[in-house]
Amino acid sequence: MPSASTLMRQLPLPLAGDTPCTFDNFVPGANEAALAHLRGLALPAAPVYLWGPPGSGKSHLLQALCHALAAQGRGAGAFGPGTDVPDPAAGELALVVIDDCEALDAPAQAAAFRLFVDAAAHGVQIVSAGRVPPVDLPLREDLRTRLGWGPVFALQPLSEAQTRAALRREADRRGIELSDEVMDHLLTRFARDLKFLMRLLDRLDTFALARSRAVTVPLVRQMLDEEGP
């Protein structure tokens, strides 16, 4: 079994703040089917592909699956544009996730195709994600075909009401008084990307505490003026 340090090195993408992306803190909205499928995935199974616009939860679900496996003492590797290629033959991996499929250049596409071949030979699960369905990916045909071999889930961004509810729950958990005026300002100025908005809330909390001030629209404006979006 790989060591804990090895497992953590294999997890993809840096996590925001101190809160890992898990199945439990994923807000599914209209994406219950994808969440249920990944929660119940018995590895190895057919490859899974998630697609949808930014902010629809693709990367969160990939992270959540990796963390669920790490909690079981099983290794997970990641591949995407500009990253090293995991080795399914090394014997440490139960899963490889491939993110941002639409951005893979020609060498990365060749590497991803080899990943599919090696993963199948060694019983390693592949779960991938991109902004468009497999048929519309600007990739070589053999890779596009493999990405769409198994279940394909179209993810939908949260509605405004769902985004508000998620932000309100997180603010309440932190003890932040988040007024409707502040909520309106955030949702008018920024897209409904829950990952970004949660990071913004984290920054606002730190910024307000450092100045011993409540979270208000003027404070939001001050933080954005001083630190940027």
C-alpha cells in the first residue's frame, strides 16, 4: 500500500483554503445523478466523463473522488494540460482523473491515449472532465472515442437560489453576517461559480477580521480595490 505522503502527492490540483473538496460538501443542484454515480463507483468500472461550463462542479467531483479513495488507502493520480503523466503500471494507483480535456495539446493527447490503454491493462479507473461533450472535443478521434466509452454526465451550474443558499450556509457556519445587500452585490458582480465565491467569502472573512469590521458592501469594494478579484 502506498504511504500517506505518496497518496497526497498523487492528489490533483491544490485545494482551496483548509477545506478539501469532498462528496459531502458538494452542492449538487441538478447534478444528483453524477454525484450518486461517483459515490457508488465500484472500481474498476467503465470510464466516466463529466462535462459542463466553468463553475458546474467538474473539478470538485474529481477531487472528491480522489479524496474518497485516499481515505480508503488507495492511490489516485491526475493528468491534464502541463502536468506529468501518472503511471498505471506502477501498482500504486486505483484511479487516474483527467481534467480540462479540451485543452490537451497533441503530445498530451498521445499521453492520455496511452493512459487509457495502460489503465485498462492494469485495472485502473479513469474519470475525465471537460467543458464540452466528448463528441465536440477538439481531440484525436481515438482519444475522443475512449473518453465517451462509458457514462457521460452533463453538469449544470447552480441556480441563483441554490448559490445563495450555499453561500448562506457557509456564512452561517463561519459566523459571518452576510446581508442580502452583500449577497446581491457578489452575485451581480461575479458569475455563479461556487468554488470562486467560497474562496471570495474566505477572503472576506479574513479581511473583515483583520480590520474588526462587519462584512458590508463598502468592505467588499475596499478588499477588491486593494487585493483584486
